[in-house]
Amino acid sequence: MTDVASEQLYCATLIVRDAVTKLDALAIVALALDRPVSGAGTVRPQVLLPTGASVEIEIPKFGEPPPLAIDVYSTVSDDHAKLSALMVLSALEESTAWTVKPDFVL
């Protein structure tokens, strides 16, 4: 069995400039991707992508203004994380009115 905690994690972040709660954002991402939320009610709920990557939502700390961060994690490579993030970005552009921008170089 592979120890996931010891695997290298690559992260590509999408920035959402709209005010939205973590729970709502997670539900909207899951709906846009037509994927279930895994680990709902835990400290690290996520949406697992068919590419093998996963999506987590990071909210601003207390008193900080938006943006909201959508972190796309991959154990494969940095490019895999970025391509998966672009897939998420495309789905969100098609199904929401959010202003979403990648926080990485294309």
C-alpha cells in the first residue's frame, strides 16, 4: 500500500474574486464538474477529478477579504495539476458567473 502522505503533491491554484462560502464553493465546483464531494463533513473535503487530481477550497482567514482559492492537487506532476486546474476553470466558466483566474503561468 502506498503512503499518500509521503507522495509529492503538486498544486495549481485558481483564484475566485467573488464572495462565496467554502461550503457553497465546494458544492458549486462539484456540480459544475458533475462529481461528488468526498470527505464531506471532514476537515479536508474535496472533489476527486477523473484525471486523478483533487480539488480543495481555501477561504480567506478571518477578517481577510476574498479572493477564494481553488487548489487543484496532483501526485503526478506540476503540469498535470495545471491541466486539471484548467479543466476545472473551463467547467466553472461554463456553469457559473464567477470571475476565475489561474494563479500560475500558462
